[in-house]
Amino acid sequence: MANLRKVVLASRNRDKLRELAELMEGLPFEVVSSFDYNGLPEVIEDDVTIMGNAMRKAMVTAAWTGEIALADDTSLQVRELGGWPDIFAARFSGPGATYASNVALLLELMKDVPEGSRQARFCSACAWVDPRPGEGDYPVTSPATRRWLHNPWARAIELRNPAGGASFWADLGAGQAAWDSYAAEALADLANWGHDAARLRAVADGLLAGGPGGLADKAPAGAVRVPDPALWLAASREEAGLPPTRVAPAGLSREAPGNGRCEPLWLVIGAEGRLVGGITNQALGAHGFGYDPVFRPEGSSLTLAELAGDQKHAISHRGRALSRIRRAVASAYGAGAAV
């Protein structure tokens, strides 16, 4: 194919970028990363679901670059810990969290939990956002129900009082109410018998402080806040002429490569993948990243970190989500995007 469309992997985690690139192999797209775009803003991940956070990252990356964006977000839910760390998996051990510190905290909390009560599951959500679905050698041809999103940057707004911006975006789309409900549920039952409930409560209180997303009062410099992506969902591509924009972000930087390139209607595909297993008593294996050394898939004698890359991809939560994305992309873009 002469003119390959670019897919920007919307992550600054190099381990995740490597896995996503491996899982994208064979598709007729040029895969690049966020690191290839200087000035690409950080995204405030303040949703209460991994799909919501993945979609936020993909939307901002697609808008800013003008290219297809692929983002993912992953949670780890441990039954004995009432579902924690959930959406906080990457920063479970607090500011400055590392793979090692997150694993150490998890093992500390689980040290007195017997083998039969160490069940857990990984969940990954992947979002594919194409801001120019009519362009190139393989434009979108297949009909897609509820796969269309009105360009949220088509009608940028400006607040009369910029100082009130933080509270405006925090409240938009019932974000604060959704966060309050999530926080209440997450704290409702932390007193299971096997772990140190007081220690988990302290960890949870720290992560939930600061409002939606567990953010500090001050957002990172230059970070972009995006309301619930459901605000711009469209039923079909035929609605491109009359976008019912309720409210839009304040616009892109003039330096953004995607400024003025994005079409009125975007293609959006989302998929999730899950992997059930259990938490080991110690870290095992040298492959993978994150919690891989302490997660043993159900039916396996090895942790994810003890599996070779292709073995992990075949069964992993991220591999399953990307497999569904690949099938949906092949369907939406036609035979030209199939492998």
C-alpha cells in the first residue's frame, strides 16, 4: 500500500509502547509513539473506568497529531482487597510509584492471605480514534453502529472566567458525582479477614484524595482535561453535517500538527480484554513489567513474567483487547486493513 496511515501509540510508558507495537505487527499502518511528537500534552485521567481513561488519551492524541491514536489503560483487581488497586494500578504505592514499589505494597498487603483466597484479574481497555476516517488508500467503508464521535474540538469554547476552569471541567458531565460514587463504593468494604485493613484504608484514602482521578489540587502544567467522551457519540456517519456539540475543549495549540486537519466526524473503536488468575507469594520471572512477576494466570504454573513475549501476548488482557481491535479495524476499513 502506497500511503500508510500513521497510528500514534498514546503512551509515555516505554514498556507498554513496546507491547502495543508488537501486538500491532502485521497491520498495514505505520506505528509511531507519543515520543515522536514534541509538545503533545499530558491528559488528565479522571474517569472512573479504564475505558474512559483510554478514550481520553486517544482523543487528545488524535486531535493534537491529526493521526489515528491507539491508547490503552489497565487495571488490576484483587478480590481479597475489595477490587483494589483497580484504576490506580500504575500508582498504587503513591507519588513516585515504580513497578517495584507497587509490587512490594501488593505483596505486603497480601502476606497473610492463604493460597485459596488470592484470586485476581487484569483488565485492559483499548481505544482506537481516527480523526480523519475519510482519508487515504483505505477510508472507512463498513457501516458502524455507534462507532462515530463528533469532533469535540470543532466548536472550541472559552470561559468568561478562566480562573474557574478547573471546577468547570471537574463538574462537567457529572464527573464529580461519578467520582464521589466510585470513591464511596471503593471504601465500602476493605475489612476482609486476610489482609491488613487499616493499611489498605490508608493507601486508599491517599489515592482517592484530590477529587476526580485522585488528582492533586493542581493539574500538571499543560495537561488537557476532556469531559466524558459519551458527550460526542454519534449514531452514524450521516450526522456529520449537524454536530450536536454540547461543550468542547478550549481548542488546540496553534503548533499542534493536527490543527485544522481533523474531520467533523471521527471513527472510534473500543475493546476490552480480561485475564483471570491469582497473586503469588513472591515475584517470579524476569520478563514483562508492572505486576507481571506476581500474577499467575489461571491454569498456568508460570507468572506472566516467566512467559516469553509471544506466549504472554496469546493469553494476556492487553493481547485479547488488541485482538478485538484488530478484527474491528479490519472490518471498518475493509479488506485493505485486513491481515
